[in-house]
Amino acid sequence: MKSIIAGTDFSPRAASAVRYAAALAKDSGASLTLYHAVVLAGPHSSALESHGDAIDHFLISQAKADAQLHIESLRLTCGPDFNPNVVIDTADDQASGIAAAAQRKGADAIVVGLRGAGPVSRKILGSVASRLLDSPSGVPVIAVPRHARYHGLHSAVLSSELSQLPAEAAALATFLAPLHPALHVLHLTDSPTKDASSLSESSLAAASAAGWANPVFAQSSSDDWVEAIDNYVADHLADIVCFVPRPHSLWEDLFGNRLITNLAFESTVPLLSLPVASN
């Protein structure tokens, strides 16, 4: 991992994600860039029609000033040597803006904050984090809950349907190799699998072949997969939950009933979304 880009809106919630990104960058030897998108739609639309260039310049100048105040505040907890690069950009929305910036800069990871939301707003509006997690742009995305702190990645849980486990485990090994976490492969299912022993053996073999030493396999049968993941994380003191997004069904798209979306509003540990493993 050589380059990390962290999204911020200069809020306390975003500051938590930036602190996590700064600690991860220091541990992995990566450079850190803070990104903020000035969204020109919405309340600024009417002003832009008559004073486009002037409003654009003013908003970007204000964002640059806010960024410096944000960095100075973060130095109190990140240390006096905290001096990230800063990119202020214009975009239609924060999610597409940071995804495009990460591609341009060749970033190895995007870090953003997780935000809680009510059941109605999460289905209708979503969040920057949930959109990035569920639609990876080719760059791994780490979404950080407000109270999460980086103290190393000692234990990673890979939630997998197992059909693509060899590729998933290999992609995760490449991404997390410098940090040497232990790997737990967690298979979620609606009902217990009869050949659990054979499933475990083949899954562990696939993870080992991908470069993981002493991987652990677990299967959880539950009608609430978010709760199943949360319980496993708590029981094993995991530091991060990892997954590769899968295609959505029409039902999921219409009603927002997706595992990643729900996790994005409820997880107590950071979530890592990897680009589709076959890519």
C-alpha cells in the first residue's frame, strides 16, 4: 500500500476516519491525501447560473481554508508531523468525486467515515460510504465507524459466498500483506450445510493457497446476516470486515435490502470493500 486518499467534509465524524487513515498510512508506509468535493448542485444551483465562475472560486477558496483548520485540529491527535496532501475538487457528489480522484492519483485505498441513519433515510438516500462500498470503482474502500481507532490489523474477517473464495482471498492477501493480519473466512448461509466439514477443508485450502498462514473457517446460519457478522466480530475481537460486492437483485435495488448497505449503518468495526476479485 503506497497511497491512501481519505474523504472529509471537515466534520468531527470525518475527522475520525481521517485519524484512522493517518494511522494506517503510517503503519503501512503509505502517503496520505485528504479529499473534499465542493458539490455545486443543490443550494448553489441558482447562484451558479448567474455567477458561476465567481461562486465556484469562492466555494473552493472557502474549502481550502476549512481544510487547513481541519488539519491543524487533527494535529492535536495525529501528531505535529501530520501534514497530508490536500485535494479540493468540484463534483456532482462526494462519492463520485473521491472515486474519480482515487483513480487519477492511482491510490491504493479510499478511506471514508460511516454515518448512522434511520431506516427510511438509509433506503432512500444512502450515504457516501455505503455507495462507495457497494459500487467499488477499482480501488479498495475502507469505511470507518466514528468510534473506531486504528491499533493495527491483527484479525480480518472475510465474508464470502465461497464460490469466488480463491480470488477473494488472493486479492485480500495482496492488499493486507504488509500488515500481516490473521484471516477468518466467514460463510453466511440461510440454513446449515450438511457437508460442513468438506466445505471447511476446501475453504481453508483455498485461503492457504492464496498465501494466508493458518486461516480460520466458520459458517453461520442465520436469518439476520448483519447480526451474525456483528456477533462473530465481537466474539473474535476482529479489527475489520472484508467482502467483495456481488451483483444486486431487482428486489435489493428497489428496497435497499442489501447486506453491505445495512452493515454500513450498523457496523462497529471498519468495513473493507474490495474490487471484484475476478478483475
